[in-house]
Amino acid sequence: MILSRFWSFIIAGSIIYLLVMLSTGRLYTIGNVVNGKQNDPVLISERPVADFQSTDTAFYSALVQAGTNGVQRGDTAYVLNEGGIVQITTGKQPADGIFITCKNTLLDLWLPLIGYLTFFCGLLNLLSSSNALYKLAKVMTPLFVKIFPELPKGHPAYGFMTMNFAANFLGLDNAATPFGLKAMESMQEVNPIKERASNSQIMFLCLHAAGLTLIPTSIIGYRAAQHAANPADIMLPCIITSFIGTLAALLFVSIKQRINLLNGAVILFVTGISAVIGLILFYITRLGGIEKIHFTGNLSNAVLLFIILAIVLYSLLHEKIFKENQTNIFDSFVTGAKDGFTTGVRVLPYMIAMLVALSIFRNSGLMEIVMKGIRGVMSIFNVDPQITNAIPVALMRPFSAGGSRGFMLDAMKTYGADSLTGQLSCLFQGAAETTFYVIALYFGSVNVKRRDIRSALCCWLIWCV
């Protein structure tokens, strides 16, 4: 399986590279790869303080006086510890070490994910118990039966996928994940070969990863925090990019799976989505900077609250269905919430496996070598350096949302939020999902292991390029 080989190669290659660098004296310590924290200074040497006393008296005096506060010389810091040893550090560690990554994955990613899954899976169970999910699936059948021909008409997965696409459309990533995981589980029930990804699962994941977004809420927030003149100016490029990416993903997978898209349902849907995007963009372009942020933030959150309200009200109006099944609305919610917790427990190993591998890869220095090579190639073709400076975000985005977010924020801090580099970094961040992480999370949730995952990965990478 391509994901298995990728995971193995980046771990093995990174560790071998680290050991070679350490044994040849080009690397002072590898302790940071295991225990270090992101943005910590990188230790490059240690020397007795007496060495400085004999060679540079003035600097020695400054070291003794500064103590653990350290003395800065350019990008290099000299810190005298209590043992009389001067630690020389420079630069910043690219990512958390192995142990810190494991802890942060558990505390900062997995526990919040458990909370999201618990709540939204409870809501999804209300949809299912009240038969609303069946009706939603029935409404979407004319479209989905053309795109997912292997799924039975009116399958519950249609409803889950609809909710997932809607959440992504509004920039509600946290809400989209539970819906997506439930869609994968639902499709797995009719998957004849459980260890292989079905065509329907591949199609869904590629469309999900394309991330059709109308309101890139988080990107706008980051730009506002970096004092962009108009934080919402990234909306139009993000919408166009994600829309084209979604169409490309649909086209590539359809060609691979021999699905005919030239039918009324698909054409009508694409035309309708285009019209909705166009109307909202027309309205947004008439707003000022502050008004754009206010409108986009309220729109996405209001729609989320409306969805929750609609589910609860629909359940109340059809409470007799719950009574016929010898349950009630709250108990049905709790039952679904328990399923969400179980799903969260199942995906934890896949999250840790992928994020630890990426941590080793970044801290080994191989990621920076790849980036330098790309910068060198692009300089040959006289590519604008402002474009080249945004490449790290594009390279990291398929692997790690946190890593690419860090590069994006660093680009805005270094070059300015309104610079071409800053704007491109935001566009790359909002253009697609974290490909390899999503593959591990979604396929891992249903224990898909065999080679067909490469179809999803290849389609993802093609349209990303």
C-alpha cells in the first residue's frame, strides 16, 4: 500500500539521515528530535566557559553577567548554565519532538476531536432515528446515484456526505469530520471487500479533500490577527481554487472509475452551486473590510446553529417515532454520542502514527533540503522570489495542517500579511485538505488497508499540482 510505504520511507530515511549527520559531526545532538519543542533554539555546540575567558575577555564578562539569560550574537545565542558550560544555539526547531507530538496529538487534537464526534454523532443519530436522514438521502439520490453508482439508492451515506459537504462549504472543519467519518462507516457496511477501499469511498474522500469552501473562516481570522488591511480579501481566490479543485477531483475520479458525468443531475447541481457562489460573492464584494469579516463569521456560525436547531425541532415534531421505538430524543442522542466516542478511540493510533512520522521528517532537516531544492529549480526559471517563499506552505499542506499553518503564519510575519507571499501562503493553506493525514484518519476509521488507497492518493496529488 502506498501510504504504508510512504510512512515507512519517511521514518527510515529521516532516522538514517540523522544518524549519518550525527556520526560525521555535522549534527551536535539528536535529543531535540525526541524531546524538543517546536520553535525551541537548536543546540549546535557546548563549550566550557573558560574557553571564552582566554580568547575573548569582554565576551566572557558579558556571559558571566548574563548567565542563563544568554548573550545574542546575530542569530546565535550563548547561554551559561549553572555547570559552567556555555550552550550555543541557533535557529528554531521546525516541529515538536516525538514525545511532545504524541502528547499534543492526544491533548490538542484527539480530545477535541472526541468532543466534536460525541456531539455531532449524537445529532446524526437523531437524524437517523427520526427518519430525517432517510428523507435527506432520498432528496440527494438523483445526484448521488450518478456520482456513486455502486451505492444503493437512498443509502444513509448520502445524508452523511451531504452534511459533510455542507460543513466544508461553510468552513466548519471541526463539524465536517464527524459527518465524514460516519459516511465512511456507512459506506463500509456495503463494501464487499472490507480491506479494500470501494469506489464510493475513494470518490467521497477526493471530493472531501478538495474542500469546496465558501467561507474560509479560519484563514480570515489568521489574516486579521496578522493585521492584514483587508483580511477577507483571500475569500475570492480560495473559493475559485477550491471550486476548480472540486471539479477536477470529480473529473479525475470519474475517469478512473468510468463514471459518465454528462447527465442532467450533475450538470444542474454544478450550475446551481456556481450560481449560489456567484450571488454570495456579488454581495460580499460590495461590503467593506470589517463588514466582510462580520458577515462571513456570522454566516457560517448561524448556519451551524440553524442545522442544530432544525435537527432538534424535526425530532420534536416526530417524537412519536422515538416512542414507537421505545426511546426518546435525549436517549437517542446519547446512543449516537457513544458511537462517536468509539469512533474517536479507533482513529487515535492512525493520527499518532502519521503525525509522529512527519515530526521526525521535519526535524531531521530533510524537509528543508527538499524545499531548498525546489527553490533552486524555481530560481533557474526566474520565478518571483515572493512565490518561491510561499512554497513551504504548499509542500507541507498535504502532510500536516499544523505544520503548514506554522509556515503560513511565519510567512505573514516575515513578509507581511498583504504581501504576495503572505496571500499565496493563505491560499495554499485554504486550497485543500491534509491529504496523507486524511487518508490515515478516514481509511483507518474503517480499517481499509489494501492497495486501492493509491487511487485516492493519486487523484488527490494530481489536482493539487
